[in-house]
Amino acid sequence: MSDEPLTIACLCAAWCRTCDAYREVFESAAAELRAAGHTVTAHWIDIEDQADLVGDLDVETFPTLLLVVGGEVRFFGPLEPQPETLRRMLRGALEVRGGAGVMEAPAALERMLRVLAG
């Protein structure tokens, strides 16, 4: 299992009731991984309130999840808002070794990642 840091971000909107219900699931999944000894940074991003951060990223479906392991994007896209789907996705990203599962990030996503990395 990977010991590389995991960054997860959920892109949502304040008016989205699905996102409201999903936030607890998202935070719980991050906490479970931390409790298991993983280094996890979790971000809840409102695409309207944090429009400068999101920039030109085209987010049309909520929730949209970003998964980054060791600085490499493993997933960016909409995700069914089910607790076990998120947990399975996170575990899978951490189990991948080497460069497998890495996706090329668009420039707008790269800019957002630099800001999130601080």
C-alpha cells in the first residue's frame, strides 16, 4: 500500500443539496484514512465561493472529486455520492504502485493543485 501523501478535494456548490449530504461522508472517509496512518489533506471547495481557485475548470456535475497521490493526479471527475464508492476509490488510489493510474491534468487543474499545495 502506498505511503505517499493523498490529497483529496471535493468540488461542490453551496446550493447543491446532494453536496450538503455528501460532506459528512467525504470528511469521514478522510478521517478514516488518517486514523489508518495515511497522510491525507482534504479540501471542500465551493466552486462559486472559491471561483478564483477553480479558475477555468469545467465542473458540471456534483460532487466532482479530485484524487492526487504523491503529486500525481489519479482521478478527476464526478463521483456517485455513495459512501462506499468514495472509500473504494480512495483505497484503490492508495494501492496503486508506480505510475499506474496516473492521468494527465489539464493546465487549469495544475494551477489549482499548486494553490492547494500552498
